[in-house]
Amino acid sequence: MRRMTDDISVGVLLPIGKAQWGDADPRELAGFAVQAERLGFDSVWVNDGIAEPRIEALTMLAAAAPVTERVTLGTAALMAVLRRPVQAAQALASLDLLSGGRLTVTVGAGFPGHFGRPLYELSEVPWPRRFARLDETVSLWRQLWNDPGKTSFHGEILRFDGLPRSTAPFRAGGPPIWLAGITPAALARAGRMYDGWLPYPPDPADYGTCLADLHRATKEAGRSHDAVTPAMFASVLIADDPEAGRRTLEEFCLSNYGLPLDEVAKIQAIATGTAEQVAARLAEYTSAGARHLVLRLGATGLPSLRDQLERVAPLIPRLRRP
């Protein structure tokens, strides 16, 4: 008998950064989401940040919600603590309502460097104890969504009295909340209180090892084996000419991360080559236990991204087979 945990989903990241969409009209990004749904992708995702020109993450999902019908709408990952927590709970519940219960919220706390501490400073949020602040933010959201009669929240960091009645999400309990991260502490936290796990390790063997640790943490927390959806984030590019593909990826990494490809490949999963090679590489992660693949297309310029979307889509039936 096929178990629910054997099902594999495949999603794609919407190119909401100007470094990716280039000179195109950003209003076409909603059409990109429609194209992904038409081609059979199970989900569309947005990343988050304030350090470079981009469409704000939740605004993009709000634009994608009314023009799509089936796909999950996800954040990968939302820098949750950079937003006012009560207002963020209302925004997320509203998105879940407007999409008919299709929202999945992956959260992260950032990491040292360009994509971490400077964003906290711009948001006037302390960098120390950011992981505890993130967990308390998620706990506050869940209280607002599930216990509207409770008017106070007293954590170690967040403390509120006189909380108003919050917008109720479409689904009882609210949207699933996943955690991005692969450190032992992140795995323990994901096992204890999150609904999914979205890392991007460059080595599939490391993914399998960490997933085993996550399952142990889930069991120790008294939760079921399949309480946490094991997901995986990877940048992909299909190219029949390996050298041309590498040049495209190099341009992508420099424009989006400010780092050369070799440096990005040390910290993030990348699958490139022919369609067969990309499928085989991603299959290493599903064999290690990943059950939701979130793919970032490693190209720049909306025409090239649409072409990659069309080229990756035929791999979906193969990737869904565990």
C-alpha cells in the first residue's frame, strides 16, 4: 500500500528579485505562476529579503493567489522576525483565506553575512537570540489563529497584553509552518514544533543523515514519524552544453548572491547538466527521504526562466516516483 509519506511534490521558486527578472515587466511574474501550475508543478514559492530590489514576498503570493487554483503558495523562507508579529499573523491568515487554504509558510532567521545581521539592523530587531525570537513568533501566530479568546502572550522575548481577535485562517489550525536550517539545533526545533523542514545541503548523504536526526527529534517530542514534511531546496539548470550551462549558472550566482558558482556550490544544492543528469541528481535527494522539492531556476532574464520552466516540467513525473 502506498503511504501518504511516499508522495513527492515538486515546486518552483518565483523569480521575484530584479536580478532574476531583469528588464521584464514584473507584472508578468503572476503569469509565471500560472505557467508553473499549467505545466504541472505542485507549488510556487517566494524567498524574502530587503537588501536588494524585489517584489515583497507576501505581496507576490497575494498576486498569485487569485490567478492560480491548485498550487500550494509557499515562502522559502520568510524572515519572520523582521516583521511585526501580530500584523504578520494577520497577513498570513489573510493569504490563507484568499487562496482557499493553499499557503505554506517556511520561516528562517537568516545567517551571518550579507543576508543576516544587516537585515536585522535595517528592521531594528536585535540579532542575538534570533532563533528563540523566531520560535516565539511562530507560537504567537498559532495562538492568534487557534485561541482567539486569549488576549495575552508572555514569552521570554515577546510579551503582549490586550491582543485583539485575529483574522482566522482558511484552515483550522492555520497554514503549515516549516523551518529552514540544518544545524543540530534547527533539527531539534523542527522536530519539536514545526510542520516541515526545508534545507539545501549540497551533499545528498548529509540530507539523509540530518533527516534521521530530525526523525529522532520528532520521536523524542512525542510526535508521529510523519509529523514533519521533509523538503529540499535546490538550484537547477538544464543545459545540453555543460560549459554553456556553467557560464549561465556563474552569471546567476554572481547576480543573485554576489558569489561565484564554486562558492555557492559549497553551501547550496545545485543540479545542472542535461535533463537526465538533473533528474538523477535530484533523485539522490528523494532517495534520501526528501518529499517536497523546491526548485530555483538558475537563470537570469524572464525569457530564459520561462524556457527553463518548460524544460524542467517534463521531469516532474519521474521525480514524483519515490
